[in-house]
Amino acid sequence: MPASDSTIVPANPVYRRRRRINRLMLALSGLTLGSGLFWLAWIILTLLVKGGSALSLSLLWESTPPPGADGGLLNAIVGSVLMSAVGTLIGTPIGVLAGTYLAEYGRRGWLAPATRFLNDVLLSAPSIIIGLFIYAIYVAQVGHYSGWAGAFALAILVIPVVVRATDNMLGLVPNSLREAAAALGCPQWRIVVFICYRAARSGIITGVLLAVARIAGETAPLLFTALNNQFMSWNMNAPIANLPVVIFQYAASPFEDWNRLAWAGAALITLLVLGINIVARSLFRK
């Protein structure tokens, strides 16, 4: 074959065209990466500038104040932590088990594809619909708002994220690992627990953290379930304060001190989610 016909010769028109396309795609990829990082940095910088002046120890030790008084967000932080923790504890096992079924046991038949479709619908459903659903089946029945209702709404938001992450991560585990364990006489449940879960651990935990990041700032479902409370409360069977609703109310208020607390709360949520993701990726890095 003549050297001029080789595809790796710069003089070849096919090679030149592919090189131009490759450079164009690299430039577009770099541009989109820079654009994403630019907006992310702008958002974080705005939150720190607007809410940085209100970030202090009093924010973590004092409850929400009346207009014109000094205060913090302790009661809202406590309520958010309680509901997010309960919602994650309820939704994570359900999501992991459902994702395990889809990846390990539902490879044949119609149930797994139908479940994946319904899970995708739930994943993209507006969170306000989840709040209305919990309001109809729980809040309206018991006759009052409560932290439990808020936790149930957040749990429903956690489930589809964890299901998708578990299904995808277990699907990436090589079948050779399963076949090797099965050849040694290992039952399927042991293969899943001791081999597949360990191989997919980092991805599943990342999915759980993504779920926590999603529910940390959800406001709409909590307006119909937990509502709010101006005072410190640990009672999950009553209306309870939470950061998203406090930020929503304070940001829309005409009082400057409440506006500063709203910016501080938004910055606090952002930094918390960012810190959780950094710590988790550092601990489970391979």
C-alpha cells in the first residue's frame, strides 16, 4: 500500500478531516466544561457574598427571630436534619432492594422494564406532586401537619434516585465475578451481598448522596406536609421548622435581616451538600 493512502499520513484528506472534527469536538467539550464551571462558581460565590455576612456561630445556636431582632436558624437546621435523616433511612433500603431486584433478579419478564419506566416517571415528577400526595393520604387523615409527613415525602423523593443508582452500578459489575462465585457453590443472595454490593459500593453511596442533595433543598413538598414552626421543636408529630421553607419565607419578606438569614441558609445548604460529597468521594476513592 502506498504511503499516501495510509490514514495516518497528514497529507491524507480523510485523516485531515477527522483531525479537524476531533479538534472541534475537543474545543466544544472544553467550552461546555468551562461554561458549567463558570456558572457553578458564580452561584457559589454569590451565595458566599450574600450570605457570608450572616454566617456566624449565632446562626447555629439561636432560633429564627422576629423581624428586627437578631437570631439564627437552629430550629430550621434541626428540623431539616431530622426529616432528611428519617427520609433517607426510609427511602435508602427500599431503593437499594428495588434496584437489586432490577439488576439481579428481574432480567427476564415484563416486571423489571415496567418498574424502570415507572421509576423514571417518579424520578422526573415535580416534587410538589409528592407533597400533595402525602397531604392527601396522611396529613388530611390525621388532621395536622407534621415532621413525619415531611419525612415521608422526602423518602419518596429518595427512592427513585437510589433505585436508578443501584440498578446502574450493579449492572456494571462483571458477570465473570458472579459466574466464578456460582461455580464455587455460592448461592445468589451471597453473591449479591458479598460480591456485587462490595464492587458497586462507591456508586451506590454516591447515589444515596445525590438523593440527600436533592431533598436537602426541597421546599414544595414540605409546604404541604411539615409546614413550619417559629420555635425550637423536636416533635416529629407536629409542624416543624426546616431550612427550605424558612429560606422561601424569609427571601420573600420585606425585612432585610430576614433576607440575610435566607441567603445564609442557602449558603449553608450548599456548603453542607458540597462537603458531604467531597468527604464521601475521599473516603471511598479506590
